[in-house]
Amino acid sequence: MNKFKIGALGVLSLSAVALLAACGSSNSSSTSTTRNIQYSLNSDLLTLDSSLAADVNSIDTLLNVESGLVRFDKNAQVANDLAQSIDISKDGLTYTVTLRPNLKWSNGDKLTAQDFVYGWQRTIDPKTGSEYAQALYPVKNAQAINMGKAPVSSLGIKAVGDSKLIITLEAPTPYFEKLMTEQAFYPLNQKFVEKEGKAYGTTSDKTLYDGPYMFAKGDKGWTGSNKTFSLVKNPNFYDAKSVKASGVTYQVITNTTTAAELYKQGKLDVAILDTPDLVAANKSNKGFKILPAPRVDVLEYNQTGKVPALSNLKIRQALNLATNRQGLLDTAAPYFSVNQTVTPQGLDKAPNGEDFAKYAAQPYTYDATKAATLFKEGLKELGKTSLTLNLEGDSDDAFHKAAVDYLKGNLEQILPGLTINEVLVPKAQRLKDAQNGNFQIIVSSWGADYNEPSDFLGNFYTGSAMNDGKFSNSTFDAAWKAATTMPDIANPDKLYVDYKAGEAALYNQANVNPLDTQAKPILMNPNLKGVSQVNSAMIYDLRNAYLVK
């Protein structure tokens, strides 16, 4: 999940319905405009290094300038991208991939099977420090490599000549092709990456591209700090003839009121409306819609021992019970939905046909009386009569700011003796703080990379790079192990029972505090075609986008 978990865009949750509108089957040569599509980002781009990208803005941008073996198509199905064919062995352990002919990088270099071997090895190498390394864990020896117990060269991916890959898995993984849509699986040009060294991906001129677009050169591209930058068509992209837009221009606009005004002036083609006031002021404007979002907001607790109170089960349970989720949403985002799982609503269906979030729902309830009792008992166990905790969120995210403010009053009112200090920092800093354990309680936002519960539950096993709270829940670990090994991984009935058991284990230990599933109110130019009208996670995929006059 992009930390969008972050981010990450991340990025892609796919429901049974199609995510993309028809990708422009009409002849656009006489109807398309010549100006760039105008998009905005709500915070700075952090990296163009596909091994390191973990925030939604970086992942969304890479989606348009990079390609992997597969991608999600307009019907929410995995489709071949750089792969011409993928053959899977009967036992589900071996994937034989044949690449499309004559693939090239944006600098004209030949793109070969070895570029995938190098890219995957670099992502899994513990020296790289990729937060997405665990996405590769189904690949043979990947986890051992990432834990420093096996050489990088032992990863289960081998090049056979320039055009064929043999991928070997640890165990059959039915959703492996969905996993391979993630940026962590993109190829990398070893010669170019090693030439740039630590500078790779820090600016657009220090990155190579194999996707439908590439960055403009110099100051018109991304310099690492500029607030406006552009994409142009990549002439070496294998399907360049299908790329209809003249280009894309991004602006970093942290104030969404400003973005809405620019939209109404015709200077943006998409604007996100992230407050109730903005929604009310713009819901009658042309192009207004609310799209489902495969994205959750949660509170994470630092359980490393650095904050003794948050290592106390009763304190965490009290905080969960004291959280008035509906009150928060009524105040800050009435178009969101209260969550009772760490996975978003609409993500996937259990074998019985139920939405997984309903099938696996836990009794995350608001109970002020029980919360106060448990808090008092927890304080007694700690030898305290009062407690002060820091609550951190993004200063450049309207919902985060509103959530931190609301929860301070909510929790202090319900839990006598508790003081909440508000800590608001830029998103980039919050992400660093979460990864480094430099927080007490933190508001995290996670979006889906693929439509399966493992994308979210995989954050929480002991030692996971995404386990920001650094907790160890043995009951959860057992459920996760069962879900990721034979025989359960190959049996949907058993697999989803394991996933539900994982949700129950997190609830029982109050390791996290799920708040909501998001929705995304937006303004979208009616003349912008070929992007999602169904799911807000896909409105950033501009491969088939174009503007009509």
C-alpha cells in the first residue's frame, strides 16, 4: 500500500466494476486540444526512484512515466504491459515472461530482461532501504535477502537472453500479477542508475523512463524543488501511438481553495475538494462528483517502548473506545465512511460474496463510559494520575488538520487526565517520522496498490517495514503466516478466514485505530476524457487521457 500509505497513490484499489471510462476509442486527431492536461499535487514530489517511492504523489507520477510487466486496464483487470506473454506453471510457482520486442528506454538504450532482474534485486537489497521491499516477498528468497540472510543474487528472477524472464515464487500466490503492477517491480537501467548513484531519482534529469510520458528537460522538468513541472510524450514508449495528450503539467498547490479557483478559471483540469465548506461551495459547479477512494485513515500508536503508556493495552483500548469516528466525519468529512477494519470498504469481496470490510468487521465502537474506566485502570497500572500524548498529522492536508483538532477535544473530554498536544508537520516530515518511529500517536493515510486484503494486512506482521508502531502481535503473525503459505494461500475459503483472524487480532490488542474509508469530492473538466470516472485512485493514470475542444 502506498503510504499514501502514504501514500501511495497510492494508489490503485480495484473493485468489480470497471475503473476507467472508455479510453478514447473515438478518433481524437480532430477533436483533441493542443494544450497540456493540467494537474495538481497537494504536496511536493519526493522521489522518482521506483525502488524508494512510497508516497502517493511519487507513485501517481511514476505511473505515467514508468511501466512494468503488467498494469491494470480499463476493466480493472491485470493486462500485459511490457510483457508480451506470461505463462504460469501448473503448481503456480514459476512465471515465464516473454517481453515485447524492441523495448527501449527514453534515452534510446535497449530495455532487456536484465533490467528487471537488476530493478527487483535493487528493491529487495536491504542496502536500498525500500519500504516496498516486502511487496517482493512472494518471490523465492526475497524475504531472506531483505533480512540480510541470503545474497541478492539468489532472488528468484533470472534473465534468459534479452527477452525472457523466469520468476520463481516461494509459494503459489494467486494475486502475484496484481502485486507486479506496483512501482517496486519496475525495471531499472543498471548503467544509468549506477552512474547517477545516490542522485538517481532526485531530479527528473537523473531518471530514465520507459512509460508513456517522460519529463521535460531542465527547469521545465522536476528539479527536486520546483513547484511546476511538465511531462511530454515518450517517443520510445512501445505504445506511443496510443498516447493522445500533448503533455501534462503539474503544479504543487497546497491550498485546495486555490486549486478550486484555478479549476474554475480553466487553469486546472482536476481539483480535489477536501473540506465540507469547499464541497458545499462547489457542488453545483460543472464537473463536480464524489468518487470512491480505496484509502483509509488510521491512528497508529508507537509501541516500541519509547512511550510506556502506549505499550499499555488498556490505554490503547481506551483511546480506541473514546474515538468518536462518526463525530469526526460529521465535522471534517461527511462523505467518508466509518471503518471497522484496517482495510477499506469496497476493496474486495470475501468468498461468501460480502464486502471484505463487512465480512471482517470488528466492534470498533464509541463507548465513552467504558473508555474512561479502562483509561483510569491503565493509568493506575502505570502509576500515573494523568497523561500527556502528542498527536501528529499533516499540516498540508485539510482532513489531517481537522482530525488532529477534533480528536484532541474528543479524547480529552472522554478521558479525564489526558492532554493531547497537537503536532502538525508537512506530509514529507510526517512520513519520515512514521518510518523512523519519531512519533507518539500519528494520523496515517493508506491507499491500495491492488484489490486484495493482503495489501493492507501485510503492514502489520512483526518486522514489516510498514509497521510504523513496531508492535509484535503473535496472534496476528500466526494468521498472517497461514495466509501467506500453503495450503491456505491457495484456498480462498481458508485464506479469507485467516485475513479475518488478522483483523480480529489487531482489534483485540488495539494495535491500531481505524477511522474511515475515504471518498474523493472532485471537480473534473468534462472535456478531459480517458481517465477514471469511477475510482479516484485511477484519475491520475493519464496514459489514455486527452482533452477535447
